[in-house]
Amino acid sequence: MTIALMLAATASGAQPPADFIPTDEVLIPAGSFTMGREGKEGEYAPHRVTLDAFHMDVHEVTNAQYKAFCDATEHKLPFFWEMEGLRCSMEYPDHPVIGVSRGDALKYAEWAGKRLPTEAEWEYAARGGLEGMKMDRDYELAPELANYKKSETGGTVAVKSYEPNAYGLYDV
């Protein structure tokens, strides 16, 4: 499984560096939704979450964007960089970067003058306003709507390969 690296709102007072490759942002409206899953307890039990409006990048961080960060900061490239078949290299500049740890994602976000979304912001934005939509393994999704095992793409695909959700976010 690959975890997409998407960034949220510009950090307070932060300015991206001159060599940052920008991504369009959208405003995710303020609202509430039910987070959690029936039959679970504690923090995973269904509970109501209310969020203020926030901005979010419309697609994942690309290989080209992450490589610009590594070049500018002398940060190490992801573990998977240039491994056969993973599409994590400059041969695939518009594919989402993979193999980035949370710590490395935080460093990238800081460099870009942004921040990572919270878990609640990510889930709310990914739902695209669909309250009550199941977000679990039992949900059946048509293979042409997203890149996952049943899509049989053999790996990552270029960002914005699928239709955006109602908030304008791609590939969530």
C-alpha cells in the first residue's frame, strides 16, 4: 500500500522557497461529519467532528516536487527511489512520490511553507462532502474510479488521472 502525501493549508507566515513547484489548492469548507466505524471502541468509535475551513493541495506530492526538495535541502531520497517497477523516480515526474516517512513528510511540508492535514481533515476532505459514505475494506469501488488492486495498473499513475471529488481533490 502506498500512502499519498498531500499538503494542507499554508503554515502561518511561511513562504515557500523559490525552487518549490506549486500545486493548486482548494478551500475545503467548514463542516461536521461522523468519524469512526460502527462496532469500534475508544477513538475509533463513531463520533462527530467539526472542522473549520482549510486549504488543501488538489493532488499528491509528485516525484518531481519531492526531488526538488531533496536537491534544494540535500535531504535523502525515499528508500524506494529508482527501485524497479515502483515508478518512484524522475522517469515518472508526475506520479505521486512513495516511501516517504512521516518525519520526511513533515520536513517537506515545512520546506514548502505548508503543513500536513490532520487525520480528521484528511478524512473529511477525501469524503468530498459525502456524509455516511463507508470508508472501509468492504466498500466496492469501480476500478475505473481509482487506482487500487482491482484497477490492475501495476503501480502508481500520474496525479489527476481520475476525476476529482466534489471538493476538487484528485485521486483520493
